[in-house]
Amino acid sequence: MNIGTLAERTGLSAKTIRYYEKVGLIDAPPRTEGGYRSYANEDIDLLRFVARARGLGFSIKECQALLTLYSDRSRASSDVKALALSHIEAVDRKIEELQSIRNTLSALATKCHGDDRPECPIIEELSNAGEAG
């Protein structure tokens, strides 16, 4: 099948599929005599797997590790779980960072009158951020 059909069946764009090939996440498929990529049905499942993992926030590197485990039928589920738990820790750190950003923005928004006056504590805080020293 061609890349357009594969994109349709996986919900990924052709550009994303080509990117995954470029970074080595998936193998480049054989080419037709005309030079077009020719994908197999197995590529659908593989790319859906990658799309789901990426949707859960796994990095390309983590996806490579997951694909290695996916392909290894003698894998230990503990290896998969360890990767998932490590990712959960990263997600928790990101949540903490985002909560801190939210709290700061909320405090700044509360200080701002939000009217026609040019004075704005948000702009003042952002412009003075580099002066803490």
C-alpha cells in the first residue's frame, strides 16, 4: 500500500510517517519501481502502536524502547512496566511544573485591573523577571 493509504488507516500524516522513518523509529519500506514507498499490512499495527504511545507522551527514544519490547516475544513485562513507571515520573514532574506556571499566571492575572489603563502588573512582572539578582 502507498503512504497515503497507510496514513488514512493509521490516522497519522504522511509527513509524520516519513519522519518516523527518518529518525529510525520504523524501517523504511521497500520501494516500487516508480520509487514510491510500498507498505505492508503489518505497518498499520506498528504505526498505530507508535501513535498510541506518542499520544501518551512517550518520546521517540522511549517509543524505540517500547517497539523493541513489542517485537520481543520473550520480553519480561517488568521491563515494560519499568519504562511506564519512569514515564509516569516524568509526567508527574511536568504536572508540577505546569501547576507552578498556572499559579504564577493566576497571581499575575489577579493583580491586573484588566481595564483601559496602560499599567499592567503582568507586563511589569515579565519585564522585571531578569532583574532578580
